[in-house]
Amino acid sequence: MWSAGLVMSEEEGVIVEVTDSLVSDEMPEPNEDQLELADRIINRLNPPSRTAISKMIHAKAKVVGAIFTAYAVFWWLTVLRVQSDSTFESVFFGPEFITVTIMAPSLVFLGSLLSDLSRELGQLFPGLVSGILLVLAVLYTFEPAIMGMVGSIAQGEAIWMTTRLAILCTTVFLAAKLLIDAWLLGWVKTLMEQYPELDFAGPNSESQNLEEAIIETEA
């Protein structure tokens, strides 16, 4: 009986070890790069709590939708329905004004995306490309005003063209920043759902915990 009990305990120990190894294989730990990236995102965007991440994603996405809707309406009213700018051609690869109103905001969006990617991942190449794209967007935006100053086109029309381009590019820049922040928060939220034991505390969380501790002490 003693030997049978010993055999059974050894078998149980083997089963427990096998089960633990299977569980550890099924639930891998996040690597250091994921943890470091998530920590940088939390410290920069600074959600007040873990549950606030979903609310921040919703709020940012809603604002992005509103901004893009306003962008589309503004572009339709001030560019698509206006035919007086059809003779303008940019000296940078020769696109017409209506094409520039699409190219410049697109360059701003891609430049913002690559800039944030370079900042969060610490990579050199995306930052270099983002600088090139943003400079091209600035050149396209202020080119009509410069051409108006040198007399190539009417000054009033040139200022109005640059004003529209500046509004469109600024709008896309703001929307891109919010969209990228929402996407990064969504990535952190997914990581936390995969690994519930993770807890990233930002500055707001630390200050809240300190205030709660002070209140409890005074009470």
C-alpha cells in the first residue's frame, strides 16, 4: 500500500509538472519591447485609470470622425465647387490646385504617422521620411502665396489658395494625431486584455493613489 501510494504521488507530480508546462507554453509572457512600448504610450497619453483607456479611445475616435467630416465638407465647398483655380500648376512635379489639395493633406497624414512611429519605436528611417513628407506639404501649402508675391498669379487668389491649403493640412494633422493616439491606446488595451496581470501606471494614476492614501490617512 505504501509503495502504491508513492507511485501515485509520483504520477500526480508528473501530471502537475506537465500541466504547468502546457499552461506556460499556452500563455507566453510579453517581451520587453512590448512592455517598453506600452509604458511609453501610457506615460505620454497619461490615462487616469485602466478603465479610462476605452473611454479615451471612444472620445478620440469620435473627434476624428467629426474632423474628417468637416474636412470633406470644407473641401467640397471651397475646392471642388470652385473652378477659378484650374489654371494653377505647381512647380513641384506640376500638379493642378485640386490635386495639390489632396496631395498636401495626404503628405501631412503620412508624415504624422511616420513621425509618431519613429518616436514610439525609436527608429531612424521613419523619422527621416516623415521630415521629407512634411517639408513637401509645407512647400505645396505656401507655394501659391509665394507665386502671388512674385506676380505669377493674382495676389488675392494666391492668398485664398494658401489659406485653404493651410486649413486642410492643419485639419488632417490634428485628425492624424488623434487617430494615431487612439490606435496606440487600442494596442495597449489589447495587450492588457491578453495579459490581465499587467498594470501600467501613469503619472495621473500615481497622483490619484497618493491623494487617496492621504485622504485615508486623514480619515
